[in-house]
Amino acid sequence: MHFKSATGMISVFGAFYGMNYLYPLVAILIWSVNTVVSKQAAGVIAPTEIGFLRWLLAVALCTPFILPAVWRNRAAIRPQIGKIVVLGIFGMVLYQSCAYFAANFTTATHMGIILTMSPLLVLAICVGVLGQPLTAGGALGSLIAFIGVLWVVSEGQPQLLWAQGINKGDVIMLVAALAYAVYNILLKRWAMPRVSSWQLLYLQMVVAMFAQLPLYLAAPKMGINAHNWHLVAYAATLASIVATWFWMMAVMRLGPSRSVMFFNLTPLLTALIAAAWAKEQLHAYLWVGGALTIVGVVLAERWTKPLRAGNAPAATATTG
């Protein structure tokens, strides 16, 4: 099993859907690699440390290239400051911090399942609150993809998940999933045409850095050393800068409900990457659950017939 298996899947989806779909796929691939890399962080670096240092390093790397443009564009940015702060808090502080702290109370399996509820939460908010038409593909595809995710993360035994019950970490992770769902919706609705995507990303990172500074100062620290520097480096560069930019572009071009469907691919991609990296065996449940997940994502994208008569199919293609 080679790493090209995961990238090959990206190419297939990209060729089938077009270039716009490379944005969420690249982001999900990078974050899936980050999931495998982050498994090495337990006992090596404190959650509050990596939570702050990743944004500190990301801001430091981007400042020479983006800050001059931000300063020149300050007249257009100033009226949007409130929205940018809210986006930074929901997408890069609440979501990330809750995920780090949830890991202390629940299993990675439960975290993966709850995170993949974000597509369902976005769909529920878009349909129930914002009045977006519910498509047949969106409803059925979300259900099939979620079943596929359950099958993968439970290793083909979803009944065991119910026996484990719900704990404090699961509740914290649910808050993380809800925060990210709200972030994706607001990112699309609060269009800022005079603020470039890189400027918007940079300003959100600055918000995240300052918001997490108090936690970093108050919490115990393990420090940067030979065993954890690469974790911070990866989180700050690929996971924080590159993947986040690709994800923002995905939400802006495709809309929140269409983009977050690709979250369902995370367990499958993570398993493929782990197999390539750590030579882990690929069991039958992975292929069954992975197939269901992909079918669900494709259905949600291709079957755009509204469930309610009178709604134009074109609406789902533009509102996301």
C-alpha cells in the first residue's frame, strides 16, 4: 500500500467533478495526514502549547508576505473586523481548542464520529434556519456517508459504539463540530469581496493566536524539543496555512453544505495514509465503509432534485 493510493483518489474526484473540488479534497487530505502525525503528540507536547504555537508560527511565516497588503487594504478591512473576529473564534479557536481538550476525555473513534456530524449540522442549519432547499441527494447521501463513517471507525461493529455511551469528551467534541458548522456557514454568507482570501486567512490566524495566548500562558508547558518540533511545524504550515486556505476557497466556491460533505472522507483517507505510513493492514470493513462514504458524497453532489415541489434545483448549486 503506497501513499499514491490516497492522492490517486484525489485525482479521480478532481477529474470527475472539476477543479473546484480539488479545494476540499486537498484540505481533507492534509488534515488526514495531520491526524496520523498528531497521534505522536500524546505525552510529547501539551494541547495548549500546540494550540497556540501553531498559530504563532503560522502568523510569523505569513506576516512578511501578507501584512503589507493588509495594511494597504485597511480601509476595506476595518468595517469587517467584527466578522473576522467571529470567524476566527468559531473556526480556529473554539473548534481547535475543543478538539484538543476532548481528546483527554474520549476516544479518537468517538471524536471522528462526532466530527463527521458537521455535514449533518450544516445541512440542518441551512435547511431549517436559512431556508435552503433540501435535495434528495443531500438527504440520502448524508445518511449513507454517515453510515459509512460509522462502519469505518467502529471497524465494522457499530453496535459496540452504543455500548460505550456518551461522556464529557463527546459533549465537548459536539461543541467543536457545531462551532465548525457555524463557521462554514458564516464564511459563505459573510462574503468580503474587497478582502482577499489570503488576507482573510491571515487575519483569522492573528485572532486565533491572541485568543489562545492566555491559555498558553496559564497552562503547564513541555517546551519545544527534538521530539515535538516537527508536530508544531506541520500543524503551523500545511495544516494551518495551506489546508485552511484550500478549505476557505472550497466554502466560498462550493458553499458550506457541499464542502463539508467531504469531511466524511477523513476516516477513509486517514486509514489509507496510516496503512502507507505505518504499514497497517487494510481490513474488509475499511473498503465497505469507504465505498458507502464515497457513494454518499457522490449522491449528495450529483442528485440535486429538491424534495419539495417548486424549489429550483439551481438553488442548491449556488447557495451551498
